[in-house]
Amino acid sequence: MILPLPKQFDSNEIYIIISTVLSWSLMFKLPRHLSAVTITIIWTFNVFLALLADITISVKPNDFYFTIDHKTHELFDVLLHFATYPTLSYFVVNFYQHNKPKGLKHYFILFFGQG
């Protein structure tokens, strides 16, 4: 199955490309405090969550799946799911592992990480 390209290359695709490049450059620039196994688990879990959310909102009778230009997956959806979304959780867990906050900060980080 070949994923369709966007019907028109507009600000959505530009935003996805810019946010992906920025998040990946930050990911490689900042010091890493996680093991390769932890990063793999974070990545796999976030890809699963993104795909599950997309499947959930696309079921009938309430078909809310209107991302990008098509009603089905396209190339930039795959970029979002596999390259952009997992980086946020990577940053949160990396920050948490480095700082190990206690008290109210602990709950703030856990709440922030769910976004």
C-alpha cells in the first residue's frame, strides 16, 4: 500500500517538517539520560498511542478523522506518528530521569507527560 501525498503542499506540511526537524535536532543536541531500551519502549508506546487514537476517532458513525488532506492515512501522518509525536515523551522522560523531581514537581511532570 502506497501512502498518498498531500493534495496540496501547504502550511500543515511545512509545520510538520519544521517541528520534526527541530525536535530531532534538539533530541540529538541535548544530553541523553536514558538507555536504548527505554528509548525504544517510549518510541513504541507513543507510536501505538498515536495510531490507536487515530483509529478510535475514525470509526463510524462519528468519523472525526480529517487530518491533513485525506480521510485516510497519508505520508505526513506516518511522519507524525513515527518521528514527531514520540519526541515529546522522550524529552519529558529524559528530563524526569535527569532531575528526579520530588513533591509537587513530581506530579506536575507526570501530568505534563500525558499531553
